[in-house]
Amino acid sequence: MKNMLVISLIVSIIGILILLILSNSLQPEKINIKDINFQDLNKKIQTQGIITSIKTFQEQDFQIINIKQENYSIAVLVNQKTNLTKNQTIKVIGKITEYKEDLEIQAEKISLISLKLS
């Protein structure tokens, strides 16, 4: 009985360690905005950029956040209102989608990286 308890504990700890390792290695591919293209449609990616504008749609309760890296920009759709502001640097994890022949990111997670001081 005691051996079963020890074996169960060891197997549980090994399982948790495997899950931790896998969760770190299963992050979406990091990609620069300039490298996003139509071949990436429906692909889950990770990118970052500086917020250049935020448009809030009160009726539908979502936002379109435009971010840029160097001279390249992309729209990020967020299905909730955020407390983000212009000139903040954010990391976005989401899926590449198309709207009116333009690529955009349907955000799953947004993380604040920094605030650009001007």
C-alpha cells in the first residue's frame, strides 16, 4: 500500500514536470509584422509592436488596436475593452485572419511590455 502511494506521487510529479516543459515549448511562433503574409492565414502567431491607435466599438464591446514595428503595421482585434493606450508596447498572441483583403490578428492574449517615453 505504501509503495503504491510513493509510485503514484512520483508519477504525478513527473507528469507535472512534463506539462511544464511542454507548455514552455509549445508557444506560438514569434514573427515580425513585416513577415506576416497570406500564407499565415489561420496560423497562431506571437508578435509585438507599439500601439499607434485604438478604436473602441461600444455596441459590440470590442476594440481594433493598430500596432507597428519599424514601418510595418497590422490591426489587432480584441473581443473586449482594454486599458491600453497609444505608444505602449504590447505582445500579442493570436490567429492571423483576413478582413477586406487586409491581414489582421484576432487576439487571444495581449501583454503589456512597456510604455514608450517621448
